[in-house]
Amino acid sequence: MRVSPEFAHPPDFKREFSRNLTSNFALFAVNLLVGLLVVPFYIDTLGLAAYGVIPLATSFTSYVMLILDSLNVAISRYLTINIQRSDLSGATRTFNTALVTVGAFALLFAPVAVGIATLTPDFFRITDIERTSVFFLFALVFLGALITALRSPFSAVMYAHNKIHYNNYISITYTLAAIGIIVALFAIETPSLSYVGLAYLIAALLSLILTIILSRAVYNRIPISASHFSKDEFFRITDLARWILIDQIGTLLLLQLSLIIVNRAFGTAAGGEYAMVMILFNLLWSITGLITSVLSPVYYTYYARRSFATIHDLSVVSVKCVGLAMALPIGLMSLFSPQILTIWVGEEFAHLSLLIWTLLLPLTAIVAVRPLIISYAAYNRVRVPALVTIAAGLLNLVLALVLPRIYGLGMYGVAIAFILALWLRNAVFVPWYAAKVQGVPAAAFYMPTIPGFLGYAALVAAGYPLISILSVPASIADIALVSAAISIVYLAVVARVVLTGPERDLIRSVLPSPISRRVPSWLL
């Protein structure tokens, strides 16, 4: 395909990457803050039992919405390639086919949502809360999620132009609007679960309107009409989405199954302890996602331009930098795990620090390769990874059932099963398969994981004696002070010794300008 002069030169991602990364952390901060504040608010206004139904509704909805989420990923890939190749006719077919497909699935799921909402009180044995309010909560949250799904094709247009920060701002608006409406309704009327569902529905409508407006502002050359629906595009999108869905199911088996097994096998008390540790693990996992998610449109754009050598270079640098960046919070979380647990939930839970070490010890290598998953998605080579992810999830299930019984490890056996299966999938398979897809030697992506692991090992080796000498008490101020000192030394060594000159220039170039100007020259 001949590329028009408008798209003949490699894109400059520096400004957009900085905005995307900053907005990712802003979205993360908003969700974290709202998540912390909303729990006591719900408990005070609705009561503990009613509060427990809300996360049940949102999480249950997210599982059902996996199909539409997988469609969203497939749409983003194909639309990005169309737009970056200046293929307007292809982009028109992809966009309208996606819009019709998502709309059809939403209509198909609407009666299913109503049926699930009707059966929910009996299925979950909810007897101490008004059935009507539970029905409306589930029904309205479901319908809101279906409306949110309609954003996918419009969001993909902004994604294709590397405007992830627009989508993040819309998500922030959605979250704040939902909470604001809930607070307002609770202040005006008697608090009810129905109002929670109504707030999510109104916020979803608002976010859809904002997405359409911003999408058309970014790129309005695509006509919107069902007449542009293409059967070929439909089968191409749904075929990719099918394997992405299988991969997501496997990921759920990896990331969510262990908590269920601990609860079933060892009781709710052990399940509560395990859940505390998994919250910290998921926090680190989410931070990695914030960094790697901004790379998706970059990979897709370079693939569209057939810049395969650039994809390889980007992959190597990404793995190395993500590993080195994540080694710091993972190392600090490991070192201060007793103090963190003591401050957060009480000294009686400090013994769970051993469980934290079990999960975090191999984590640096596991998260470092996450950019590679995006790289082979750009090549549309997702079938084998999906099957491997399912296999890893099943291995997690088998080991989690076997290890505690054979060796008497209790929930530690479940944790070992989980982290081993995740390590085999990420640290062993992903680098090999990404190298195969890109046509480079098998060791090409194993080597960049080493600096991150060595960084974690150095932090632990140097920090553990230091913490023992300082006898850091369970004080936020002391932990922050020592962590800051360790971080400065670590970042200085990484920047001046481990990273090359071009890598330092790249990092400085993608940092937000206010931060970049304030980073001292001896550090970057």
C-alpha cells in the first residue's frame, strides 16, 4: 500500500507519550482515592451488608463484559493501522463495522442483564436487603456498562492518534460524576442501592457523549453509517477478539483464582489475609499497566508503517526500562512489608510479610516483559499466547490444589502455585514468543530482563542490612525518609551506570516538561 506524504515520516510520540503517561497516573490516583474514601461512605449510609452488594455488582458485570472488552482491543488495533496508513476507506469500514457489532452485542446483552438482575437476590442469597433495590442496582450497572461499551469505536479513533489522555480524562469524569451523583442523591433522598445504579447509568451516558465529541474533534473524516458495515471486517475483528477473550479468561484464572481457592480451602479468615497481600500485589501490577498501556498505539503505529526494526528496538528498551523502574517499588515493598502491614491493618498481620516476599521475589522479571505482549498483539499473533495463558491458568489451578495438600504449605502453597504459573507464562514464554514473532534470536528479550532483576537484588541486598541497622519503626514518616534515600541512590546508579546515553535521552524526552526541567543533570 502506498503511504501518503502526510504519513510518510515516523511519528513524534514524545509529547503525547508524556501526556498519556501523566493522565494514566492521574486516573490511577483518582480511582485509588475514590476507592479509599467511598468504602466508609457507603458503610455509613447504606450499612455493611448493602455495601457488600455494590462491588459484587461491578465485579460481576466486568466478568460478563469481557466479550465487549476483547472487541475493544481488536477494534483499536485495526483502526490504528488503517488511520496510520491513511487508509480512509478501510478506517470507515472498520469503524462502522465495529460500531454496528458493539451495538448489536449491547442489544443482545440487555435482556440478559435484566434476567441476571432478576435472579441475583436468589443466586447470592441476599435476603436482608430490599429485592427491588438490588434488582435496580444490577440492572442499571449492567445497562451503564453496555452504554460504556458503545464508546469503543470512538475511543479507538483517539487511541489511533495516540490521544490516550483524552480517554483517561473521560474515565476520570465518569468516576467523579458517578460519585458526585451518588452523594447528591443520598443527600436529597433516602440512601438506596437503586441510586448507585442510576448514578452509574447517568455517568455512562455522559462519558459516551464526551467520547463522541472528542473523537470527532480529533478525526472527523470517517462517515458514520451502517451502510459501511463489512462482513469481512466483522469476521476479522471478531476472530482477533475471540483469541483476546480466551487470553483474558486465562488471565482471570491466573490473577483471580488463587483468592477463591484460599477462601474455599482454608476459610474466610485465611482468605481475608490472602486478600490483603493480593491488594498490594495488584497495586504493583496496576502501576506496571500504567506504564505499558501507553505503548500500545506506538507499537500499532510502527507496525502500520512497517517499521519492524524500530519495534524491536522499542521492545528491548521498554523491557529494560520497565524492569529497572519496577524494581524500585517492588524492592521497597518487600523491604518494608512488615511496617506497611503494621501501619495499614495492624501489627497482628505483620507475619504476612513472608507471603509478600513469596509473591514479589520473581515479580520484576514477570512485569518487565509486559510490553512484549503488546508487541506481538501488533503482529496479530495472539492465538498461541491465548492458549498458553489458558494452560498457565489451569496449571495454577492444579498446583494450587496439590501443593498445600502434599507439602502442608497452606495458603503459601497457593501463592507459590500462582507466582510459578505467572512466571512461566511471562518470564519464560513471552520473551521467546515475542522473539519468534519479530524474527530475532530467542535470547534477544531475555537479556533486557536481567538489569531489572539485578536492580531488585541489589536493593534487597543493600537495603535489608540498612533497615536492620536503622531499626525503622512502623512510622510513615520514617519509611518515607528511608525510602527516599534508597530511591535517590538507586536512581542515580541506574541513570549514570546502567542506562546508556540514548536511553537517558529517551526517558528525559518523554517525561512531562515540568518534571523534565527539574530533574538534575547528574540524575538524567
